[in-house]
Amino acid sequence: MQTQETNWDICLMKRRFALREMETRLNILNEEFKVMHQHNPIDHIVSRIKSQQAIEEKLRRKGFSVSEKLAERYIRDIAGLRIICSFTDDVYHISRLLEQQADLRLTQKKDYIENPKPNGYQSLHLIIEVPVNRTTISEMIQVEVQIRTMAMDVWASLEHKMYYKFRHDVPKYLQNNLKESAQILYELDEKMNTLKKEINMFHDLPSIRI
Ligand code: 0O2
């Protein structure tokens, strides 16, 4: 019989494989797009596996007892991938391209760009099941994919730092400033998106396509 530690190891290993699989697919999409359309929709990708300690904390927060079986079932972001794009259109484009891949299963979509969180947080969150083929077993493994623009990313990392700096009790005026900044960044993203479209209308100048 396997020890609990071994089960956790397997749980985390499967998710590392799922992340690699997703990253390869995304790099292919990005490279092909560059060749066909002279534009990289993805600026960069960051990925992480949640630590066992963070998974256990999240399980407790959700009112579950701690086991890797419950983690596999209820913690959908053990494997997390963040895709940073230059433009809002690219965020939705990447999402559509992933949704079209026949062997991926989209099980949840939260559009915090269309409906930002009350604090101002914006991002598109997908939970995608990815096929992982191991030596003796093939399994669908969940990956949380967050897709956002650079502006949304800068905002989210500042908010994250602030949340921890003030131990989850951010003064009201800072909360208001943050929310205001999110709105300004949203407007900036919209402007940049429109500008990009206008520039790309100059079909006779493909070398400046962005
Ligand atoms: P970390 O450290 O990034 O891993 P659910 O899984 O649907 O039951 P959950 O997990 O709250 O509920 O889902 P949601 O809303 O999709 O958020 C998951 C992740 O999105 C968070 O993971 C953050 O990474 C990010 N996120 C969500 N809301 C905010 C926010 O207000 N500010 C910032 N900066 N990030 C946010 P973790 O596990 O909380 O943290």
C-alpha cells in the first residue's frame, strides 16, 4: 500500500506533466500565430504548482479534511498557468483557440474582465482538463489557466502584495485607489486594443503588423 506522502507525490507529478503539456500547446499556438499573422498574442507564460501546504490550507478554508484525494477532486488550481497578453483581444483569442482543441475539456470559465471582482480584479479564468499519458495510464488532469493583459497583471500583483502586507486588512482608501486604478487600466487596455486594430487596418504595411 502506498504511503500518504507517495500519493501526494503522484498528485503533484501528474499536475507537473499537465502543465508541461499545456505550455507546449500554447507555445505552438504562439509560434504559428507569429508565422501566419506576424504577431505574438502571448507575451509570456508563468506556471506554478501549488505547494502541498498551500493545498492543505485551501482544503481547510473550504471546510474539507486534508487528503490528496479531496485535493484532486476539489482544488482545481493545483496546476496553474498564467498567460500574459499585450491586448484584450488576444486574451479572448487564446481562450477560443484552447476551447477549440478537441482533446481538451473546458469545465469552467470565469470572466472577471466582463465582470470584474468587487475589488477591481480582472482576468479570464478557465479550468481545463488536459490528457496526460503516462507509462500505464491516461488521465484527464485539471489545470487553471488565467489569461490577462499586462496591465491587469501589474494590477493583480500589486493587489496581491498589498493584501499580504496589510495581513488581509487593507485600509479603505487604498482599496478605493486600487479599484480606481483597475478602471483606469481597463480604459487603457480598451484604448490600446482599438489603436492596435486601427494600425492593423493598414494591410499594405504588413511589416508594422503588431
Ligand atoms: P494563488 O497564490 O495565486 O494560488 P474556486 O476554485 O472556484 O472554488 P477560487 O480558487 O477562489 O475558487 O477561484 P478563482 O476566483 O478563480 O481564483 C483563483 C485564483 O485567481 C487565485 O488563486 C488567484 O491567483 C487569482 N485571484 C482571484 N481573485 C483575485 C484577486 O482579487 N486578486 C488577485 N491578485 N488574485 C486573485 P489563490 O489560490 O487565491 O492564490
